[in-house]
Amino acid sequence: MDLWFSETHETDLRMSCRVKQVLYHKKSKYQDVLVLDTLRFGRMLVLDGCVMTTERDEFVYHELIAHPALLACDNPKDVCVVGGGDGGTVREVLKHPSVERVVLAEIDQDVIDVCREFFPGHTTGLNDPRVEIQVGDGFEYLKQHPGDFDVILSDSTDPIGPGVVLFSAKYFDLAKSAMKQGGCFVTQAEGMWCRSHSAVSIRNELLNHFTNCEWYGAPIPTYPGGYWSFLIASDIIDFRESLDRNRQKLIEKTTKYYSAKLQAGLFSMPRFLLLEFENDLSH
Ligand code: SPD
């Protein structure tokens, strides 16, 4: 049988992938959870119809959400991952020897369980003694933990439906107050072809809360438009200057996408996107 999965983006884009087998499909308390075995990308986790991660291209996203922040931060010990129940971000955070505690604040226990079963490569870190899994609302978790974290990584779903709150001014306020002095915050910031307007407005909102904010991106073929972005923010860290090169050498031995050379040009965004920012600022 010729079985295909398609993710439809708004009303005018559909990205499809040929499927060998449906491995899991159930509704959790929060969302529709689907695991597919695809020909090109291996196993694929789909939440509410949107691709979250696949075995073959996940490293790009997870390395990039974690390493630029951890390497910019001086001696990061306490890290919080909001969302990220598939475990990929936690796995990357644990590569940093200074890290003593990683809190995974994921709302959906089913996502964690399903990923432990079907994505062993993602979830290798979840049993590490430094990891504390908090099943619940990340928003509420941060509220209860002021000043706790060196780094907060917001590994969320898209800003639609329940995900909207993780891109709100109130959430950025909470993230800021849950950070230690000199800490930093990263959020996934949507696609460059499909939702660059989201990145522009998320960045503007972050700049209402933090002094420094940089935008960077990477090709992620299974996300709509194929080119994804991240925003990194801090009151103290200048991300173009601050970087632990010794730790970077260590990390570089473990990565498949991130490297010192890549970091050197990380914040050099394509001109068409820079123009979008500039146009937005001039309005
Ligand atoms: N449209 C896809 C957005 C996915 C962002 N989060 C992915 C979670 C991977 N850990």
C-alpha cells in the first residue's frame, strides 16, 4: 500500500513523506500523538498533525537549541528545558560537564513514554541522575522557581493553540525571573519561509524583556519550509563575543551539525530575513 503522511501548513503548503508503517496513534490528555516509520527520515513523532522530530534530522535542531546557549553561558550548572518531552534537547545539554541539574518540564507524560519506547536515541539522557522530570505546565513550573536557572531552553510546539502561551510576554517575564544573573534563554522561533513574521514578533517581544537577542537558523527538512530558526536572549551575555572555546572543542567532538566554524557565522542571517527585521522596525 502506498501510504503517505502530509503536514499542511496554513492553506497553501503541504509537505509529505512516504510511510512504511504507523507505529503508534492515540490521543493523549493534551494532543494527538502519532509515531510513523518513514522511508527517508526513519521514525517520526507527529503531535496534532505537526512533525516534531525524526530520527534522521533531529540532531540539527537539538544541537542548535542547546549548544550556543550553554557555550555562551559561564559555567552553566542548572538548566531547564520547557517542553522537549522527546528528550533530544536534554541529551545535548548533558554533554556539558559543568551541568549539575537538568529539569525537563513537559506537560504530556504520554509524549515522554512514547519517546522512551520509540526514540531510544533521543531519550538516552532521561535516566541520567542529573535529570529531574517534572510532568506539568512549564509556565507554572517557572513561576515556582525564581532565580533557579543558568539556561532556559524553550523546546515548544508551534505558537498555535496551547503552544501560544510559550511565546507570550507573560512567559518571557517568568523565564527572565526564573533565571540567575547572567543567565540566558533560547526559544525555537519557527520557520523562515512559513512563519518569519512569528520570529520577527517573538524577537521584538524578547527585546522588551532582555537587552541582547540574536536570531539564528538552520535547515531542518521535515519542518514546514525546511529552514528553522531560534532566538537567544540575555541581559548580560553578548552572544557575538562570549563563548567558552575549550568547552566548544569538547562539544564539537560529539556533534553532527554544530561546530566552531558554524558558530563563527551563526548570527549572520540571510539578507532577505534581515530586511524583514529592518522593515518591521521601521513601521
Ligand atoms: N513545527 C515544528 C516545531 C517543532 C518545535 N519543537 C520540536 C521539538 C523537538 N524536541
